[in-house]
Amino acid sequence: MLFDFTEEQQMIRKAAKDFAVNECLPGVIERDERQQFPYDQVKKLASLGFMGMMVDPKYGGAGLDTVSYVLAMEEISKIDASVSVCMSVNNSLVCWGLEQYCTEEQKQKYLAPLARGIVNDKLFIGAFLLSEPEAGSDATSQRTTAIEMGDHYLLNGTKNWITNGGTASVYIVMAQTDAKKGSKGINALIVEKNWPGVTVGSKENKMGIRASDTHSIIFENVKVPKENRIGEDGFGFVFAMKALAGGRIGIAAQALGIAAGAYELALKYSQERYAFGKPINMHQAIQFKLADMATRIDASRLLCLKAAWDKDNNQDYSVSSSMAKVFSSETAMWATVEAVQIHGGYGYVKEYHVERLMRDAKITQIYEGTSEVQRMVISRAVIDH
Ligand code: CAA
């Protein structure tokens, strides 16, 4: 097994690191406090080609592999998880599915501008609308309806906790067309935000990733042309699951970055801070914490890269992405708590960044499938039914 990165992958990692340090670090605390969407940062990210990293260049993407995507997600998430979630959703939940399953016409109309991320010098990104007030983990219980009316669907319902909800120009919406068919009665539709009947609901006041843009979206008799359906009639649920399998690699890499960012800060602080006459990293209590953090973070990284490798090499990655996500997100939650502990009182105040990373870590155990959902996916695969 090879553990070396190609020159191109190393270059991408460096570009992402430079971007995070130079563009995201300044103002990250203030944006978190004010819940201010990082518009300039995400626009710059798009101009660097990071919003459609894996999309074929003929549709405006960068044509890179999933390993490069993991490396970039890790570096950006070390500094600003509000920026990286925006990048993750656009890359893997929106662009990947459009490239895999859309018609040429749909790709030209929607994928190309979404992969570039900028139209007429303005940010142009997408959002993925699956979750509902009463359908989170139980995603087949969609209440949003898309009723067939000849040449269009009539879309009604409410979607919740939508990342990029207020900023996105295009929504990929899962909706129930035929309830009798259960998961096979669900369709995925491409909906434009400025169509009549689409309303952006209030912005969520969140614990973490506070600068990211999370809204409910309401649809009232929205006419969606039939040509905006993705794939065959009834393909919507499988479409969502396949998109989420890739999305979970992105969120696993985000969690990895949050953990690694907290670890790097804790390591640095432990070298500078003295107690009982020596740097605190000369005390075994701190040394063992750092040793465990380094080990678990390395294990997370290996799982993320394994899932990315599976995807790049046309292997089934639905289980490896769930493994990467559950392990990395639980590592992120644990490692950020340890990082705050190592910082002591300083860790509890905003200037030292680790309290924000701790708050940001929590969502990685919830979105794009909770840890419990990941364990469902893994256990179904490992237990012979
Ligand atoms: N690929 C292909 N087909 C798949 C699939 C996959 N990865 N996963 C499921 N399917 C198929 C199944 O084979 C099944 O087909 P058959 O009926 O023909 O056998 C069908 O889809 C239904 O699947 P299940 O019976 O497994 O469905 P379930 O009701 O038991 O649910 C679940 C399975 C894994 C719990 C799923 O509902 C799930 O992943 N829930 C979590 C949803 C989620 O991740 N939400 C996150 C929202 S998005 C978000 O957070 C984005 C954001 O903004 C950041």
C-alpha cells in the first residue's frame, strides 16, 4: 500500500493551507460571534477552483481526485469549519450528484455554474434539501410532496437545517411523489431559489459553525418543470443516499481537520505554557493526552483517505465513508474537549480558538447522518442478515 501523495496532491494541500491561514484566519472569531456568512472567503475559494474540485474541467471543475478533496477539507477545517462545510456541501452533495446523474442539458445549465461557484462576479452555490422537521435520520418519511401535473411537479413542504440555505441559488430537493411506493416514490428535483413560491425561512442560531448559513426553506405550490427531475421517476432516495455516501467523506475530513487544528494548538500551547517549573508538555498528564490525540487523529486520517481511495478507485465506499465519518467525528469531539482542557482557563475564552473548534466539532456527529445512522449503515454491512 502506498502512503505517498502525488506532487499535485501536495500542491493542493499547500494551496488549501495557505488559503486557510491567509484568508480564513483573519476575522474567524468575529464571523463566528456575529454569525456572519464568510462570503468573501467562499468566493475566493471558488476562484481557486475549490467549489467544484472533483468535477470534470469541461463542466467548470478542477478535475481532481477525492484524496485531494480530503487533504483540502482537512486544511481548511483546521482554521474555519464554517467555510469548509459550505465547500463540502457544494462539492459532494450538489456537484457530484449532478455530474453523475444529470442529463447533458442539466449539466450545462446547473452543474457548470455551480462547479465554478461564481456567476457575474457573484457567488453561485447549491444546497441539498433532504431533512425535514419530521424526517431527519428517517429520511424515507418525506412529507414534502412533488405532485405530477403534466409537464411539471407541484412542490409543497418545508425543509429544515439547510446548509447554504440563504446563500444558495440552486436547491436539490427530495420530495415524495407517490407515498404508496415509499422510498421508491421519492424524486430529486432541481429548484431555483428565485422561483415563485420558494421562501427562505429564518436563519438558525447555532452552537457551532455559526458563520455558516443554515435555514429552513418553504415551498408553496412551486412549479418545477419535469425536465428538472434528476434521473428516472422514483430515483430520488437512492440519489440522496449515493450523494450522502460521498458527502460523508467530506464531513469526515472536516472532523479530521477540526481535531487536527485543536491538536496543533494544544501542542503549541503545551510547549509555551509553564507549570511547576517546566513546560506543561513535560508533565505526563499532558504528554499522554497529546499521544492519544496524535494516535486517534492519524487513525481518522487513514480512514478518510481509505474512503477517498475507495471512491477514486470505483470501489463501494458507502461503508468506508460511514466508518470514516463516525470515527473522525467522535475523535473531533473528544480531541477538542482535550484541547480545551490542556489550555485550562485560556481554552475557555475565544481568543485561543479551541472553544470554537469544540463547538464546531459537535455538528459533525449530527449532520449528513448522525453517528447512530453511520452505525446502522456499518452494522447492516457487517452483520449477515
Ligand atoms: N446506494 C444505493 N441504494 C441505497 C443506498 C445507497 N447508498 N442506501 C440505501 N439504498 C436503497 C436501499 O437498497 C433500499 O432499496 P430497496 O428498497 O430496493 O432494498 C432503499 O434505498 C431504502 O433504503 P433502506 O431500506 O436502507 O432505508 P431506511 O429507511 O432503512 O434508511 C438510512 C436507511 C441509512 C437510515 C437512511 O435513511 C439515512 O441515511 N438516513 C440519514 C439521512 C441523512 O444523512 N440526512 C442528512 C441530511 S443532509 C445534511 O445534513 C446536509 C447538510 O446540509 C450539511
